[in-house]
Amino acid sequence: MRKKTITLDEVKQRIKDLKGENISMAINRGRKKMDYFNAVIDCIYPSVFTVKVNATNQLDVQTFSYFDVLCGDVEIEKISGA
């Protein structure tokens, strides 16, 4: 079965719609390493976006490109009810 084709502009719009929302992220770091965490989309730039991760009482900011989401290395899902 063929995967649904999504464009880079659709990814950017989805990220813009989730700005300020609580999200859960799954990040493929390569070599069978996956990171999972909850975050908030903080800033949106033309090529990248930043998220704030609250891990062990420290605020961590991480940057991802829209292409990371498009190719499936970063998966974002809105946390419902939060």
C-alpha cells in the first residue's frame, strides 16, 4: 500500500497549527536509537522550528527541520486533553 503523499508546505502548516500546544515527539536518532518526550513548539522559522522540552526541571530547547518531519525521522502528535 502506498503512503499518503504530503508536501513540505503541509508539514509547515501543521507545525504552525500546533504552535504553543503540548505535543509528544518520537525522534529517530539513527542506529536503532529513539527518543520520546513531551514538548511545546516554541518558535517557527522558515527552515526550522524549535521545541521546549521540560526534562528533570531543566528547560531544554531543541531544533528540528521540517524535512525531518516530512521524511519520518520526527513524529509529532498533539496530546489530547492537556
